[in-house]
Amino acid sequence: MTGENPFTHVDPELLPVLAELRLREPIFHTPAFGLSADEFLRSTAPGYWEVGASGRRYSRELILTWARERPEHFVDGSKVGWRTEDFGLLQLGPETYLLTYTLDQNGRHTRRSTIWRQDNDGWRILFHQGTIVAGEEIDALPGNEDKIFC
């Protein structure tokens, strides 16, 4: 894997899955897959939960309540200038995948991770997490080990 970025690596046989899942991100902010409470309910597994960029945990029930009470928070990311990049995909098990990417919300950068599972009813989200990228944070790649602080 020399010279390859391990954070954005995708095995060639997973490229069709990546193409499908990229269309669904950022979750709850694409017109085709998530701007309503009904779509949120369809696209999340019953045990879904997430960790927000703040570190707070959110249950499926709480987010569903917000979607019904405050639908204006479910904005179309592309219409407000959000960009996704640096996608990676790893198969975790049968029909279960970890999708990672960076989200730029007009200067607020976060690393995102979504665990997706495909079943008879389509794609379902099992878990999601967002982590704020602090300043000019570097990634820990071979060759810059001296810049890693724990």
C-alpha cells in the first residue's frame, strides 16, 4: 500500500457500492435521501444512533422528533454550499459497510463515518459519527510520525 492513502482507499470491487452511498451523504441533507422525517425513518435502522461533532450522543427517536418539529434543520447541503470529499469505504460484513469522508460546511470541516447495511428494504444507516477537524490538522500517515501527539 505504499504511496496510497489508507484513509480514502476503496477496493475496486466496492466502487459500485461507493457510488451508491456517496449519493446519500451527507445523511439527512440530500434531497433524494433525507430531507424529511419520513425519509429519516426509512433510512435508519431501528437501533440507529449517532455521535455528533460536539461529542453528544443522539438517539433515533430524538432526531425523529427534531425532524418533525424543526424540518428547517434538514437542509439540502448542496444548495447551501456544503461539499463532501476524501471518501473511503470498507466492507465490515455481509452487506455492511463503513463509509468515511470529509464534510466542508462552508469552512467547518468534519470527518464523517457512517455504517450502512443493505437489506431487502434498501440501504439502512446503523450508526453515524462526526468529528470536528481542529485547525490545520494533519493526518497520521507514514513519514510524519514525529507530528503525532497522543
